[in-house]
Amino acid sequence: MRRLSKEQKEDIARLAAMSDDDIDFSDIPLKLDWSRAEIGKFYRPPKKSVTMRLDEDILDWLKGYGPGYQTRVNLLLRHAMTNSAEPRKDRKKSRRVS
């Protein structure tokens, strides 16, 4: 992101000093119909760094589509999560050894 010019900084300071009543909204139409609004369109869940071990052929396949394989893993897991039944709460946590 480039730095703000002196004029831009002055404009921002001038606008910040204005009260809400001093701002002219007459050129902006009032939006009353929200029926086509998309809920959560710009929401991005927070990310958490993890370490996971993947089979080599799986990793090669993911990387074969180009940069962004970690994002692709996240998308695939999110798809699996949203299209599966809720996990059972009574299931004991176990560690599978392969």
C-alpha cells in the first residue's frame, strides 16, 4: 500500500473533525431493500497455523495446480465439513496409527 500524500492526510483530518450532521449524504440514495443482500460475503474466519502430515502423492496433486496449495487444502476441508453430518458428541477421541 502506498503512503498517503500530505493533501490526503489533511483531507482525512478535516473529515474526521466533522460532525455527522455536517456530512452531506444527499447524493447517496437511501437503501431500503436488503432482500438481495448476501450475508457473510466478506467474512473470513481467523486462520490458525498448523502442522499436518500428508501423503506425498496428495501433496504432489495439490501442488500440481500451482501456487496456493494450502488455500486449496482449506477449501477442500471446508467443503467436506459443510457437506457432512455433524460429528457425534459421544465419540471418544482416539488416535489412529497407520
